[in-house]
Amino acid sequence: TKLCAEKLFLAAGAYASALETRFAVVRYGNVTGSRASVVPLWQSMLAAGRRKVPVTSPFCTRYHLELSEAVGMVLWTIGAMQGGEVVVPEMPAYQLSDLAEAMGAQIDIVGMRAAEKVHETMISTGEKHLFRRQGRYWVAGAQTGDTLDAPLTSDTARRMSVVEIAERLGALGFTRTAEAA
């Protein structure tokens, strides 16, 4: 559904090109601490006294993006867009086992679900030639900037340490369990 929405907005931009209306797309993974993030779920499990949290695979990697960073990217895109761009932030990533450790949890490996991916892909091999660097972002549709040499995936992104994950979670109001502190 995300890809379909992206294609619809880019197509709308092509149809609206003669008008003043402009469309651009921002693309990012789950926002840490949002409803789609495992962080609130795991936090509530730990607060209820559970010591283990369900993990599909400890080797899965996920991007870390905070709400303020997502909002900043949207505002930057609104100010910079000409219309038809796709904007992707440069984000660090973490391994799920490291996230659990940073939260003071042990892991219960439950196995991968049918459509689940081990790593997230923000920019694929087939589209990397479309993107140019614009500050902290990769922008498809930009005319200038360094080109992207490889796909943008969570397994090749800068990996956050357990300490860094814990610090960022603490700044967002998520606490480490007392048993593991």
C-alpha cells in the first residue's frame, strides 16, 4: 500500500504539472515509539513483569527515525520541492537483539513471518541511479548532488550501539527495566 500511494502521488504530480499544485513523496521506515514500532509494545510487556520479548530473528535490522526527524524531513521537503521528488533520509539502524538489550529485555525467538524481511530497503538497486544527495537526504528528482553508489538498506546503514539505542530511547521517555539496569 505504501508503494501504491507513492505511485499515485507521483502520477498526480504529473497531471497537475500545469497547475500550481505540487506533489512530492517522503519515504521512511517506522518511527521509533510510534504505534508501528515494537518499542511501546515491548515497554508495556516489560512493565507488566515479562522478562522476554518476542523477536522474529535477532539478526533483523531496522532503521531508527524519531518523530522530530520525520517532521523535519516533511518540512524540508515542502520547502525544497519542485514537484515529483521522492525524499529518503539518511538513518542509522539497529539489530533487534541490540534493541532488546538496550531495553533490558531477553529475547524469545518466534521465527520470521511469511512476508517479513530481515532487513529494510529504503532505496533499491533498481532505483539508486535516480537519487542524489541533498544534505541529510537522498532525493529522486534532484538535478545536482552526489549519486548513490549502492542500495540503501538497514543492514548496510550505520549501526547503532546498545548504549546509543538506550540513550535515544531514554530521551524519548522509554526506560530500561529495573532488573537489567
